[in-house]
Amino acid sequence: MNTCVLSRRAASLIFAVAGLGGGLMFAADGPPGPLVFDQGRGTFEFIERLRFEDRSENFDFNSAARSPTDDSWFVQRIRVGVTWKPAPGWSLQAQLQDAREWGSDRPKVPFILGAEGNDSLDLRLASVTWSDPKNSPFSFTLGRQVLSVGEERLVGPGDWNNFARTFDAAKASWTLVPAKTTLTAFFGSVVHVEETHQGDGWKMNRSSADDLFGGLVLTQKIDSLQTAEGYVFWRDKKDNGPVYVATDPSVPAAARNAAAYDIGQNVVTIGGRFVRAPREGALDGEFEAAFQGGSVDRQTTAATGSYAGSDASLDQRAWALHALLGYTPPGFPAKLRVNVEYNAASGDTNRNDGRNGSFMNLFPSNHKFYGFMDAFAWKNLRETVATVRCTPVKNATLRVDYHWFSLATNQDAWYRANGVATVRPLNAAAQSAPKRAGDELDVTGSWTPRAWLALDVGWSRFFAGSYLRATGAASDADFFYAQTTLKF
């Protein structure tokens, strides 16, 4: 890496640290209280998140090549919202979001070369909710909203991403047994991020009737520690769009297109999960399994570019599994907790049998599950994880994760966190390569010194495995980030 690049990264890091320092100085005085109106029935909200990232070899695993993805940059998003409760049980919510990527060499087009991209001022939330739990077991939310199920392995906002995810949807809940059993139903469509180019003017993100998503979720609280949940999801996506396009000639032709919302599919997912919450001196655990049937479009074998749809569809037969066992030693001063987990998801073992065995990961929040470098999804995966975490001081958490990654089958691709982009082309070399992808070490820390201020920092290193060595460059990769979040 040349001196110019090192100097740029050093300067960026100085600004990131200065931003953290500024946040701490602000903490001493404290921000103003929330701005209210209509005699307290309405509240304004402001959230600003700024993250510095430094990435090396995260995408090509090739230290011999200089790529726009080997760089440092900032991603920032600002949310301004309002909640108004005009009458008992009724709540109206609206939120604007502006998301930007600063200082990177890659195009500011979402998903191109892994970019967060620019999504100028947009409508993130706009919904009406009715809920009166004291007098009625029913509640509903209608409009643009966040959908979240369980741990968010299949349905969540993906909040690590700068623009995150919302849905234009209707959601209704029915409390069958107070404080015990709840049935939730939803139906709608994911909101697509609109790419922003200079001179385009303002374009509102929108959903599409060509990508419908619905679900039923039954949640049973067994006792104060144990919860069981069953779910059925249905996704009907007519095609492989939208496709994002970069016009910058400096971007390699093969990388100028990206499809980020998965291939066309008509898939039903049936699954369930069980959770026993942590408690000092006792074992805790999690288990989740999901099975899929239906049909999907054929997938291209290319590592980059849009998915090439086909009239021929494949029968979907896929599964995924998560299991975790944890322990919190009693009386440990820093609240030590250790856990081991295993994650697996099927891949497609035969691309010529008329079936697809590659699990469709739907709309997950994958960053927090399969390594913080975002190199994997719950798809064609075998992963073992060991985690140690503690609370060294009040409102602070230190965490270390070590991941062992393999592919379920080398006849399917290695999928990144969005479940669409792949690491290497699925060519003859990949289909004869060892399945061992590599290991990842994640060291992260978080501190919330005030209710309105959160600080996060992390470093990750990926140790390249035999799959990468057999298919091309196999350099180890590094990722560092520092993040501040202000909320009031």
C-alpha cells in the first residue's frame, strides 16, 4: 500500500477520533430535551449516526491489487421524525432520512462495489397505529414501517446498513392470552432504495407490487426466561430487479450492475425458534430452524453483475438451522458470558436437477450474525462461533467472536451478507475447490455514556482459507470502524 493511501487513511482516522471526542465534550453539557407540541401529545425526534470505516481486501482478498473497495470512508445518516398521539390508542409516525457515503473512491450508487451509496432525503416511516391493550386484544399498524421477527435472521431492518430497510405494509396483532400468547400477521412490500445521481432531483424510495411479502407469527412466552415462536412467510417476487447501475467508466464493466433484492421467487418458509434467556449460574440457549418450498428463477453463476433471469424455474427445497449454548458464571465482576453456536444453511448441490437447494435468506439483519465483515449470509453455510463478552464498566460491553467458516457445498456460490452478491464466480475451479472458506476474528466494544449518546468501535480480521487459495487471490482481510450515534 502506498504512502498516499496511508496518509489519507491516517487523516480520516484523525477526523473520526476527533468526532468521538466532540461527542464526549457534548456529553458533559447534555443536549436539550425532546421538542414536544400539542400539550405533549406530539414529540419530535432527531438521530444522527456517523461511522468511519477502513477496509482492506474485504471484497477481492487480493493485496496485490489496488481496488476502490480497499479504502477508508465515512457513512452518515440523519433521521428526523415526529410522533403524534391525537387520541387515546392512536399514534401517527413519520420520519425522514438522509443517508450519505463520504470520502470513498467507489461510485456512490447503492450496492455497486459494496457501496452504501447516497440516498438523499427520503421518507423512511409514515404510519398510523392503533393499540389499546387495556381494553382490546387487537392492534394494527398501517403504512411505511419496520418489520422485525425474532432475532431478525429472516426478517429485520438491517440497521447496520446506512439506509436500512422498511416496508409498505399492514400489520395486525392479536393477544390470545394476555402477557403470554400473541398472533401477528403482516402483508406488504419491501421499500427499494432509489439510486441518486447528481442532477437527478429528488426521488422517493418506493415499494413494488412485483415483490410481495407476508407472514404469520405465533409467539408463546412460556415463563420469564423461555419463549417459543412459530412462523410462516411467503414471498412472491416476479423478477430479478431492481438492478442498480454505475455509469462511471473507472468501474470494471463486470461490476457496473448489481441486483440486491434477490432473484424472482415464489417461496414459502415455515420455521420456529426457542429461546432460553441468559441467567447467572445457568445454561441458556437458542434454537431456530426453517424449511422452504416453492419455486425460484435460475441464478447466474457470475460473481458480479445483475442476476440473469430465466423462463425456466426451479423447485425450491432448502433449509437453515441455528443453535446456541451459553453460560454466565455467577459472581463474576464484569458479568462474563461465554457461548458457542452453530449456523448452517443448505446450498444447491446440483445445478442441473431442476431443483434449487440454496436457502433464500429473505430480509435479514445479517451483520450481527455471520461475522462483522459481512462476508456471509444464512445461505450455503456451515459456521461455528465462539463468543466471550463482558461488561468492564457500567453501560459498556466488550466482545470477542471467533468464526470458523465453510461452504455447505462447492457446487453453489459463496454468498455475501445480502444473500445475493457472491465472492467468487461459480466456475470449474470453484466447483472443485475445498469448502473451507476461512476464519474471522471480531473484537468490538460499545459504550453508552448518556442515554442520547452511543459509541462503538470494532476491528475484524479474516484469515483466508483453502477455498480462496484454490479460486484466486487469498490475502487476509482487515476491517476497522468507529461510530457515534446521537439521539434526542
